[in-house]
Amino acid sequence: MPSATITPLVTGDAAAGEVVTRVRSQLLPIAQRCVGQSTALRQQFADAKAATQLLAVADRTITASRSLERLVSASLEPRAEAALATPAAQRRLRHDLRNPIAAVRGFVEILAEDAEGAGFGYLAPDVQALLATADETLVVIDGILDAVAVPVVPVPGERGYTPPGRVLVVDDDDSMRALLVQQLRRDGHEVIASASGEEALQLMRGDEFDAVLVDLNMPGLSGYDVLTRIVADPELRETGVIIVSSAGQDDRIVRCIEAGAIDYLVKPVKPVLLRARLAATLARKRLRDTEREHRARLELEKGKSDALLLNILPRQMVVRLSAGEDVIADAFDNVTVLFTDFVGFTRFAARLSPRQVVETLNRVFSAFDNLVLRLNVEKIKMIGDAYMAVAGLPTPRVDHAEQIAELALGMQMTLAQINPELSEPLDMRIGIATGPVVAGVIGTHKFAFDVWGHTVNMAARHESYCESGKIHVAKETEPLLRERYVLQSRGILNIRGRGEVETFYLLGRKPR
């Protein structure tokens, strides 16, 4: 998130002159004290014959202190006032001054740890004094530049603009709570205030917030307790939590960040930091919301895509395609295939308008589709006025022939119910054969699930050799149906591609 724009309270040389005056009077003495303390501390380590590694860290501390002193001195030169006349220059000065003092502080912290371990614990007061000087330097740097600059809230359309959010402020201290609420409302946020962790959680469960600012130290549920409960609640965990704490609680702040806090602020809360930290939190929240919406949209589109695929492919094939299989081809040893065809459909269609033809086929085939779904049979395809279905794949089943027999009888009954409502009745032939097939998915843009093999050819032949209104069954299918169904031998037929073979007509179910 880009930082807020910095604009001087006063413009031009007046603002720059105020910076130089404050640097001269407040910062230079502290910078010089930092150099003196770091030099004296290094000498104490040298006198005590400290290890080379410890002395090297002390040398780096001195180098960083002197770098700070040089930067401060440079800002006092006559040409500095003109160079500091712009907000960008003031921001750069803040950055340049903070860098060496941050280095000083970091090296001193290393010194404190190493000195204690090397038996120089008696130098701890001097180390802490240098740390205090470093902290004082940071405070003075921010104080000088904050005095001559104020943040300007970006407006819609400007870089860095973040739309206002709905914020919950939780603090048991009335004054601090009122201050935070006022600061946030001035920036356009909708703010709800709460004086306790228990009340805050109740508010969150009944309402929606973009961010929560919660005080770390509160009676009853502490800020840490509120944080952990928010993170543990699936309905609340997307809300960004900013911990507000008193100074000197670094270990607890780290604990909160590890527990899931987005950020933290130290009291007294600076408006600049509050604005920046909250803007980053809101931006992160909106990014997560956008990602969630995109995921939901993708899931919806995937559901639509899968539904379309399920209209043309078996569910198992859809799963395999989604898993990345490029070629899907399986062999099935024992299935039963059905073909239907309408007798004289070309002449039938010639006597009707195109719309009537399509409506008739749609009505009949939709009824066939319902039978297929009810019987858990696999519809393969429609070719013109022909309809093809298979039982026993893609999931093998022992009753495949019986299921196809039920489908064939159901198709006859369905057509008999629809025919009286048609302008001209339809006659249908059905052929059934049993045996091995190969099945698979073909195509890359328009997928199709199809079956191939001698059994498919025989089902088609039995349909074409069938008499109108009959169900013609192959020799291999008859033994699988004879116990439950009435079959009548048609005698020996010379079927192309098979030769002379006995075939049967399926007449109906046997009485139970």
C-alpha cells in the first residue's frame, strides 16, 4: 500500500527552515551523544580484551553513529534549506536519518546478547544507555518532521486511495477508544466502538466488519483472547485484526502476530501510522474478498461446465478428464447394446414441418432419456431418428441384459402412450446384442463417449433385420433373459457379418 502523501503545513523556505532549526537544536546533540557513547563502549570492550568478533560489532556501531552525525551535519548546511522545501525531500530526509540509527540499534542489541554470553554483563547499563539514546533519536526524528508535515488522505482516483471500511474499535479505556473513533471517522470510516472483548465478539457474530482494532490489555477477555477466538471462528477469521498495545511489550506483540494478527500499533497511536496500517489491512481484506468471489465464480462456472459434460459423458469420464487424462479408452468383456430406429421416418418427416419433426423427436427421445436415467443405463448417442444405449459400462454390472430388456419394453410402452397424441403414429424397431466392446472418449473441443466392436455392429444388424414394432434379441443375449422374460425364437437368420444364426423376439416379462 503506498504511503500517504506528505504536505508541509507551511510552504517553501519557511518549512525547510523549521526543519533545519529543529535538527540543529534537538537532533545534533543527541547524534553527537550517540557517537560518544558507542566510542566509549567500544573502548571498554577493548580494555577488557574482548574477542575480535565482539570488537567488530562495536566498530560497526561506531560507524553507524558517525554516519548519523554526518547526515545531521549535512542537513545544517546553508543549501539544505532549499533542498528540504518539498514534501518528497522531507520524506527522504526522514528515511536517510532513520537508517543509520536503526543500524546502531540493531548492532547494540547484538552487542547486548554477545556481551552477556562472553562475561561482560557488567557493561549492561552502558549498553542500555546507548539503546535509550537510539530510541530517543528515532522519536526526535519523527517529531521534527511530523511538526512540519501532515498526512493528506488520498481521494478517489488518486494513487494510494483505499475506500473507507467498517471498523470495530475495542478498548476498555474511554479516552483512547474515543480518540481512535474520532481519528477513524475523520478518514471516512464507519466505526463501531466496544468497551470489552466479550461485547466485541457478540457484535462480530451479529454484524460484518472489515477490520478490528483491539487493545491488548483489557480486563476479562484480553486483546490476545479476542484475536485467538476470531482466528478460530470460520465465519470471523477473514476479518483483519490490528493489535493496539503499550510500549515495551515486544514479546506480546510478536505472540499476537504469530497468532494471526495482521498488524500492531503502539500507544499513543500516531494518525499517520493508524491510517497506513488500517489502509493496508483493508486492502488485504478486499483482496481476500475478491479472491473468494473469483473462486466462487470459478466453482460456479466449473459446475456449469461439468453439468454440460454430464449431458454427453458418463460421470466417471468427466472425473477422469478433469484429472488430466488425455486418452480414455477401456475394454469391457460383457455388456448389452440397444439400437432403436423408426420405420419409414423419412416419409413421416416429409409430411410435417421442420418444427413438428423436431418437436416429435424431442418429445419421444426425452421420454427415452428419462427411462435411461431411471434404469441407470448409459445413453450413448442419437443419430437422426436412431437411439443407442448400453448397460454394463462404464461401471460393469451382472444384470446388464435385464436392464436393456426393461429399457426396450419401456420404450415400446412410452411410444404407445405418445402415438395417440401425434398427427401420425410412429413405428419402431429395436435390436439388442450382448458381448465385448471398446469404449472411450473422442474429440478435443466437442467430446463424445462412444462404443465400438462386433457387439455394437450386431445390435445394429438386429435392429435393421427386425420387424416393425418388435424387439429383436441376439443369440448371446437370450440365455441372460430366459428366466425372467418371454422370448420367442424367430428361427435361423442369415445376418450380414455373422452368418446363419438363431435370433429371438422379446415379448414381455414372465408372470411372477
